Amino acid sequence: MKSAIIALPVLLCTASASARAAGFIEDSKATISLRNMYYNSDYRSPNSYPKQNEWGQGFRLDFQSGYTPGTVGFGVDALGLLGIRLDGGGKSGTNNSSRNPSPNAGAGNLFPVDSDNKAVSDFGNVGLTGKVKISKTEAKVGTLLPKLPVVVSNDGRLLPQTYTGGQITSKELDGLILIAGQLKSAKGRASTDDDPLSMSGARFGADTNKFYYGGADYQLSKNLLGQYYYGQLQDFYAQHFLGVIHDMSLPVGTLKTELRYWYSISDGKNSSASGRADGYLASGYYGTSAGVPINRGEVDNRTWSASLTYGIGGSAITAAYQKVNGDSNFPFINQGDVYRGSSGAGTYLITERQLTNFSRSGESTVYGQYNYDFAALGVPGLSAGVTYLNGNNIRSANGSLSEWERDIALSYVIQSGPIKGLSINLRNAMLRSDVAGNVDQNRLIFNYAIALF
């Protein structure tokens, strides 16, 4: 990976020099995506920070070049991100103001904050990615937005979370996709800082610049997909993932079955008492022995889930169950507990929802969802859904705790006219948690993509 990173300037220069070659320009494409988001949260608290209102406009420019001709093709991608504050609601940390800081002190949900804890007027960054392709194998070095079972770029705000690193993807064999890579840093969705990698529970300064990952998706048959992935956040954890997705046509309707399993153990400094004393910790509940925590902060987790989705007409009904076993919470890259403004990492958990992800030590979650596509009634573009999750058996010093979340989503995509493709999304969520507290939240989101060429 180091050699790949060192080679990036050479790769970019080669691609630039060949920019006039057939394929590089002809196969290039660029899209600008606009996202307008209004974000309203009521933390149901009569105390310091009961409410938060933020409104902003996001711009995302995606450029993807083609490849230069020849056995080895070179190219370059570019990602430009800009967020503009339309209303930040005041100053973070001001009692009874309309703007509440996020769970990370001094950090906003849509915007970074300045030294005076006020939301900035605008923020953004530019990312470049060099790429090389041989046959059906592609290598990329630079800005990445992975969406894999062991690492997920979060796109739940104005701008997406981005990573810096390298990745190789091979599709040489029919039905088989092989992926391997290394990440060294990340920019939070409300941050312009390129921060090292860490996880929830770690102390400031306990981080790493090495996350190794790899895996495969194999189409075992037309209707059956098998997955295996491995992720290692150096000095924190090593994680194995197994997944199965099966689709079946029934005499009436369809049935989708999905199974997911993660096995996670400590790695490097997190494996030793001295390393954990230095801050390489995981969050969770570890019990006590004579008043002294047992291996407090060591990664120890096994999480599995199963879901069934039955579809008929415009309806899709999902029933699911997830269980988190072990002393630690489900581990994933999340430098938000360490670096200001970097919160908001995503996971591949089926319980990853608008307000929480039900990933605490011991937690058992029952999940039900109903979605309807109104195209079945002659109204294409309109869809709605409601989800309810109930988590119990959360381990804590105060005994077994619980939480629940209810989400409602309504979406419409304009089907014709000058703004064809504009999507309007309304999301309402309610969380009641013995651990995270109570939140009522509304989001109004407009998305519109314009193909430049």
C-alpha cells in the first residue's frame, strides 16, 4: 500500500499527459448533485440544550475520467464538496438556544463550528483519486467512499464522510468480486479535517493510520449471494464477517432472506492492559470483580442478524432480529469520540437507523418495517415506509436497559418536466432510550442531480 501511495503522483502525471488519448475524455462523465437539508431535533430535555435547528445547502461534484488506451489504462477521479449554512440556529453550547451541540462537544450535525463554537458559514474540500485498470481489475489511490460490511462511508448529512487510502477491485471471474484495501484517515461529514482513525470509547490521541480490509462477494447461484470480509483497525480490533442473501419467487410475491454475522476480537494495543491504559479502548460493559472492571475496554463482540422481507404488489414487509453478544459494543471505525466534528460513521448493521444503531453490549433487537411503492396504484415516484425497532437486554451497571425507535419516511421523485428526478424526502424519527436519552427528529431533504457530460 505504501508503494501505491508513493506512486500516486506518477500515476496522476501519466494520466494528465495522456488526457488527449481516446477513452480518457470520451468515457469521462461529471455530475453535480444538490442537497438541501433542514434538520430539526428535540432532545426532550428541559435542561441545557433541548432543541436544535439547522438548514443548509450541499453541493457535490463528481468527475470520473475514462481510461487511457492500452493494456494498462490510467485515469483520475475528482470529488468536490461544498456545504453552505442557510441557518445554523445560533451558538453551540448556549443554554436554551435553538442550536444544540451534537453529542460531541463543540461539533455540529450539519456544519463544523469555529473557535467561538458558532457554526461556520461554509465548508468543503476536494479529493483526488488516481486509478489504474488492467483487464477487469482496478486499483484506486486517494479519496474513497467505501460501502462494505466492515467499513461504510456515511452519507446522512449535507456532505458524505470520505476516507483516504487505496483499494483494489477485481472482477476477473464471472460472479466473483474480490476487494482489498487500506485506509489511513477520514474526513467527517461535518468536518474539513483529515483525521486518523479510531473507534468509540477511545481517548484523544489513541488512533491509528492503518485499517486493512478485504473480502469477496460470490454469486453462488442466480438467487444466492455469499459474502466474506475481513477488517483490521490496527491496535483496536480484527473483525470477520459472513453474509448470505437469498431471493426467492413465490407463487404469490417474493421473499428475500438475509443473514449477517460478525466476529470481532482485540488487536495490538487493545489486547494489553498497558495499551488500554494508554487510551486504546472500546465502549461496552465489562462487569466487575471485587469492584475492579474485568478487561475493561477490550474488544470482545459477536453480532448476528436475520431478516425476512416479503414483497407483493407495491408492499414490502420486513421482520428481523439482531443480537449483540460479548462485553464490548459492536466495533466499527468512528473517530467522532476522539476528534471534534468527525462523528457520524455508518455500519452495515440491519439496525442502522436515523437516530441509533442498536449495537450495545448484550442488546437484542426486534425489527419490523413496512414500505409501499405507490407506483402500484398508478402514482410512480411516491413511496412511504414505517419502521419500529425495540432493543432490550442492554448490559449496564444499573441492570438490563432498553430502547426503541420509530421511523416514518415519505419520498417523492418528480417524473417529468424541467426538474425531472428531483426527490423530496420527509423523515420523522422518535427515540426513547435508557442509554442515549430521548429524541424527536424531523428532516426535510431535497436531492437533485445534474449530468454535466
